[in-house]
Amino acid sequence: MVYIIRVILSVCITLLVSCSQGQAEKESQMALIKTTNPNPTVTKKNYGQDNVEKIEREVESIDEIYDVAVVKGKEATLVVYKVKHMQRFRMKQIEKDLTKKLEEKYPKEQFTVSSDYKIFLEAVRLVERKENGSLSDKQAEKRLNEIVKMTSDMK
């Protein structure tokens, strides 16, 4: 009898602990299911926040895209997005058109554009960690470069 009570008690405690995750983690977990629209982020304040916001508005203006995350670092600008379900067959063409459009409008920027969900999730996590202060400018820049490398390795 005592054994059964201990098992039930330990199961209850485990469930309570697992349900009490931080809100930031829940947001990044839901990023693949719902629209998150994270704020455009720069890894360091003097890298041009205004430009990043313009880039995000530019990408959001495309009808086939419904969720965008933009992270700008010292050298690279990461643009990740989600494509509407009925447009999934055109993903490569959308990525090509978007890259061309951004490079023409912002010739000084070095863009990495991706519609991959894993990259999107990593970018959302980077934005969340940068906004809540758990990531320094240097760490954010390093993580951005890792994500950009991951993107190029996937192609």
C-alpha cells in the first residue's frame, strides 16, 4: 500500500514539475504550430535596428509568407520564414525570389534566407534568449553564426 502511494505521489510531482516550464520555452516550442512573429533583432545595438525592421516588413509583405524572424549580426543577416500551406510546392522559387529581392534592395547586406522549420525554431530561440537577457551580444553573434553555418550545411 505504501509503495502504491509513493508511486502515485512521484508521478504527480513529475507531472507538476514538467508543466511548470518557463513561458519563453513554451513560445519557442509553439513556433512551429502557430504564428509567432518575433521582433526583428540585432546581436549588437549599433548594427542597425531600423534596417532590420524594414527587412522584416519587406518579407512580411509577400503573400505566400505568414511568419518571419530576422536576426542581424555584424556580417550576416538571417531571414527565416514560414510559407503558407498551399504554397509549399513553390518553396524553392519563393526563397529564390525573396533572396533576389532583398539583395537588390539592400546590396550591402549579406543575407541567409531559409524556410526550414529547424532554422526558424533556432532563430526564435535566439531572439527570445537575446530579449530576456540570458545571451550577451558576443554569445548572440556566435549563435547567429552557428545558425547561418547550419543553414549553409543543409543546402
